[in-house]
Amino acid sequence: MQRPAGMKSSDSRRTAIQTLFEFHFESCCRIGNVIVSLLDMGRRDSNSAPKPKAHPRVPVPQRCLWHQLVEQWMMASLLQDRLTTDQDLLMMQEGVLMRKVRSRSWKKLRYFRLQNDGMTVWHARQSGGREKPSFSISDVETVRKGHDSELLRGLAEEFPLEQGFTVVFHGRRSNLDLVANSVEEAQTWTQGLQLLVDLVTSMDQQERLDQYQQVGARRGDKNQDGRMSFEEIQRLLHLMNVEMDQEYAFSLFQTADISQSGTLEGEEFVQFYKALTKRNEVQELFENFSADGQKLTLLEFVDFLQEEQKEKDYAPDLALELINRYEPSDSGKLRHVLSMDGFLSYLCSKDGDIFNPACLPIYQDMTQPLSHYFINSSHNTYLVGDQLCGQSSVEGYIRALKRGCRCVEVDVWDGPSGEPVVYHGHTLTSRILFKDVVATVAQYAFQTSDYPLVLSLENHCSWEQQQTVAQHLTEILGEQLLSEPLDGLLPTQLPSPEQLRRKILVKGKKLETLELDVEDEDEEEQECDLEQQQESELEPEPEPQEPFLQSKDKKKKLKPILCPALSALVVYLKSVPFHSFSHSKENYHFYEISSFSESKARNLIKEAGNEFVQHNTWQLSRVYPSGLRTDSSNYNPQELWNVGCQMVAMNMQTAGLEMDICDGLFHQNGVCGYVLKPDFLRDVQSSFHPERPISPYKAQILLVQVISGQQLPKVNTKEKSIVDPLVKVEIFGIHADTARQETNYVENNGFNPYWGQTLSFRVLVPELTMLRFVVKDYDWKSRNEFIGQFTLPWTCMQQGYRHIHLLSKDGISLHPASIFVYISIQEELETES
């Protein structure tokens, strides 16, 4: 593309980006990086392309969120400037040969290079070889140095740790461990990648520079000349999931081609994109409340908030707040009016989201006993694969703790050289050192949540190694470890999450009761030690330090001795076997906890659902997946929550519907890992039974009008493949409330599909209800393919016109993919007898 004399390439890019100021905010957010990419694609000599025809400037209409556009331009310019000035990024764009490490035996040389867009890293088997995409910067969570890599530490004798680093991705994608040829090269890539991650994170926080469109535009511009012909536009539409009538597409193309050059470039492409993304359904909604069709007055906006968004009495104050937040023009703010652009910005914002923003921070009472909360819990946390041959890794703990998990499991066994190890016993799963697990827990325990973390300790160790376990817990965790009752006093109920902030609690077996721990037992302990010594002298076998006691009946199995040092670290969470609810009530204390297999818990729900509810008001219960789930699959946690089970342990390494429900519940309350149970699950006299609910309130009727979708991702990588999307709405709660319905599918349109269908549900116990919105690609030949989903509690759902921003299977944002819905909740009308 020819530039005026004296204009540098970076100046040309910056001037092109400045044209974005003249266009709608939504279009600019999505297309800003596209234009940078289009203008920067070849970085060719300016004389190699023909000079385009001159064309008049497009008229400047009222624009949306001007200051954010300025910030966006500055951010895009900063990225481009860094790519041409930062020494680390320049070196990364040249490429380097590094060793990719997957295991102790798999270590292969690969050539890695940062692409010129600054957003993707490609790799090849050798320099000059055929390159393939390796990862996108937007997929990277952080970059760790070699010393922090579990895998690289195990290869420290082979590779200096200073030359290694780890790329950590969002979600469940495996880490990428790399070893550079020198410390300097490792520092270049570590610093450069982290710089780009920080820039992209900053962009994402303000919904900028959407990569969805950038990648499409780069692939659409087939000859990479920075301009797009109609043929290339058609190709781009397919890549963007749009099947459009050719005549209509050509009319949009001609309207945008102001220069009449037969191609689109710069602001022309933005104009085309703006016409493509016009939201007719939002325009119609806006005009329904606007007297002149140009703006919403304060009173008109208040009417909208009250009638449609159900904001009720505080709507006038909220209307002013939203106008000040989303109206782009200063004059509009002064006159207290909202333009169409401001209205759309509101609907697409967190205030227009289906998830109530008031539920995002910690908003619940955190001073009630632990038994009154659902607690985000993990099963076999150390596993990142299956239950038979999967890899054990501290990464499992890091991922669980970062997503707000507050109960992690540690299966500890005797290891070599006196060091206990963690793995799934009697299987082929790999082993990791217990002390490494504890060190990881100490580092990450409170990065996401300040509320207490439970270590569910499954102890299979000998006496000696139990002492080592206790020593590691005490020395590594230090003051984080709760080793005695709060204030040294015997409580009458479990302490609250607030009282236990930033404390780690050990759940496990205990020799004595908490009451005896609190008392001064010095003399009794001395007598006990003397008696043990005398018994040992009389009967030398076994010795006191032996791991097992020999029963007189040799047919009986050997039983391990519990080490007092380890026993003493169990305070409020003493593991006890479950016999019956009446037995627990008569013999157990509030600080004791029983574990149930999923099948045992299900049977108890059917046999004694109300007793289970009452049991869980004063004592903690932990439920774990069946041993038959060797593939690390999950059960639905909802049916266990229905009776108030607090710790429903999940295989967090496995994505799917069950983890969507779990993540959906714990997304609220600051992602702190604790959610207050409904009041009828906290009342020790509760009469609630999930199989036979008797609600004092009328049933609720939920109406979900599925209106439209926006920029749904492709599920098939083939260029001409376009999704046929449908929306399924699923309700999970008590058995009587569980239901699912779906819309028809829209053929060949993943870009802006329109459904306009209403689904209806009847719900008896909304306090226990979860809603899951799933978008799928219809396929008449086989099973419909997953596109995206979003799951949330009924209690966090906002009524009215709302956007639902979709997540991937791993719970990662698919921005800008969303669906637009209308939510209405009504009381069921009484039927005539």
C-alpha cells in the first residue's frame, strides 16, 4: 500500500487506526486490531502496491465512549511500537531454536518464533521449516521461570534451571516447558512473553482488540496485500461463520467502497463491518421506548428499567448512573439522555449481563458456622489425568486453588529415602513428593480466596513417615496451619469462614476428642507413655516405631498406628465413619466429618432425605466420586447440594456439564469458594425433603425468550463450514424442577443468528436452581457439537433484556460470542378447582 512521502510505516499504521475514532464503539473494539493487521500484513516496500483512488472523508456521527476509543488507539499503538522497538520482542520475531520438554524422556528441539502481529507464536521442527501455530498470547495466563517448573526441576542435572521457563495457559491446557540455549535467551522469551501477556490482559479488561476478528481478517486477505476484494470478503464471511446472500453482501460491499477501487481498506472495511454487525433487534427495542427514535430521555430510560429490567424503586438513580457510565457524549450526559450507542453499550456491559453484578463481590454473610456453606471441593487433586495411569502433578493443586477450590485432597503414602509421596494408591499413576505438594499449597492457598482451605488428608503412611508428614505440614505451612482451637477454647459449634481467614485446616483421623486436646493432659500423657514402654518391654514385637500393630489373630489385616504428632494437627475436621444419622446424632460431635461415596449418598437421599438435610445443618459431609469413574468423569453435584452436603468433591481436571454447574455456583460471592446455603438447609429443625418438597410459596414460572446470537465461534476448522446454531436451556435443581428445552436451529449463520423463541419452565425451589444456557451446532447426521455455554444460579439472575457471554468447555471467555435473551419470572396463577 503506497504511503505519502516521508511517512513511516508506523505512522501509516497509526493514522489508519485513528480513523477508528469515527466509528461505533462496538465496531471499533472488534476491528481495531484488524485494521492494524491489514495495514501491517506484508510490511512490503511502499512502491510495490498501486496508489488507491482518493476518496472523501466519511461524515462523523455521534460516537460511543470516546475516551475508551482514545485509550484503545493508544494501546494498539503501544503494541505496534513495542514490536518495533523492544529488544526482547525483536529477538523473538527473529526466532530461536529451543528444547521442548514433555517428560524426562521426551525432549526435542523446536524452532519458535513470535509472529509479526505480536499475538501468536509459531513453531517448526527447524529454522526455515514449515511453521505451525503453537499458541496465542491471549491463551497464556503467565510465564514461570525454570525454578518454578515441576518438570524442569526434575531435569536440573541435565539442564540449568536458569535456561528453562514454562508457558502456563488458561483452563486445562497442559503447560509448555521450554529450555533455551542460554540464560540470556531464556530471559528474552520470559520477559517478552510476560510483556505481551500483560498488554493483552489490559486490553481484555477493557474489551479491546478482539482477536476473533483479527485472525479472520488475516486469513480472509488471501494475497496479503492489506486490501480486501469482494472475493476475499466472501471468504472472510465464511471464516466469520456467516452465510449471506451474495447480492446483499455485494450491496454492502459497494456501499462501503467509497473510493470505488473494487477493494476495501482501512475505514472502508470498518464501514462494511459496521453494516454487517447492525443490531436490528436492539434498534427496535430502543425505538419502542424513544419518542423521537434518536434518544432515550431520563424518564423514558427509567420506564425501560422499571418495566423491562425490573429494577423497581431505585430505577431513577440507576438511570442517571448508567447514563453517566455508558452515554458517549458529554452533551448527552449533561442533558441526561441516552443515545442508541449508549443504550447498546449498556446492554453489552456487565450491568446488562444476565449475571447480577451485585453477586460478583463477596456479598454473603461469612460469619456463620462452616456447616452452613457449600464449599468448593476437589477429588484426587494431584491428578491431571485419569485415575489409573494419569499423571500426578502439583499443577493439579495450582489449578484447583486458582479457581477458588477450598478443599483439596492429598493421598499420602510411604516413599523412598524416608520422604512421603502423593499418588493414587495401588494404581500406575505417577508419584510426587508430599513436601512439594505442601510447598505448592503454601504458595497458592490464598491467591484467589482468603477464606479457609481444607487439606483432606488420606494417610497411608508408616509411623516414621507420618512424623515426616507432620513435620512438613508444621514447618512449611507455619502460621498458616491451624493446629489448635481458636483462642485455645472449646467451641460449641464450628467456627465461621471469617474466623478462619487465611488458615489451613487438616481433615483426617484423630486419636482423641477435641475436648481432651483442650484440657491439660500432661500427666496422663506421661502415664500413657510409661504404660506403652512397659507393654513394649513385656512384648517386644512390634517395636514402638514399627508402622503396624500385629493382631493376636494373624488372619486379621495389619492396622497402621496413628502418629500423635499428626493426630494433633487435626482440630475441627476429625474423620469418622458413618453408620446412621441417629448414630451420628447420639455419638458424634460437631467437629467430626463423615465421607460418602456418590452411590451411598444417593441412597441416603432417597431413604432419609430430610434426616440428611438436618444432619448437614450441624456436621460437615464430604461426597466423593465412585471408584468406577476411572476416566475421572464427574457426577452432578446438584443432587448432593439439594440435601445440604457441603463438600461435594469434583474431578476438576475433567470439563463438562457437571463442572459447568459447579463453576456456575461458585462464580458468585467473590469466587471465594464458600456459598451460603438457603435458610431451609441451615435450620436444624428443617422439614425440607428434596424428593418431596413442600414450598410455602407459589411455584415460579420462568420465561426465557431467546432472541439472537452474536459472533459464535466455529466448531469445524474447514473454511466453508458454517455453524447451524441452536440454544438449549437447562434447569438443574430438585428432581421436580429439572428440565431442558431448546430452540430451532438457524441454518448457516453463526455471526448474527436470530431465533425469537420463548421457552417456559415451572420451578418449585428456585433457591436451589441452576440455569445452563448451551449453544450447539445442529448436525442431522450425528450428535450436535458444543459451541459455548454459561451457567449461573437462579438467585444471581437478572430479569429483562440481557446478554449471556459464552464460555468454552474449559470455562474460558469466548468474547465476543454471546446470546441476547429476555428473562421474565412470574408467580404461577392459582388454578380453579
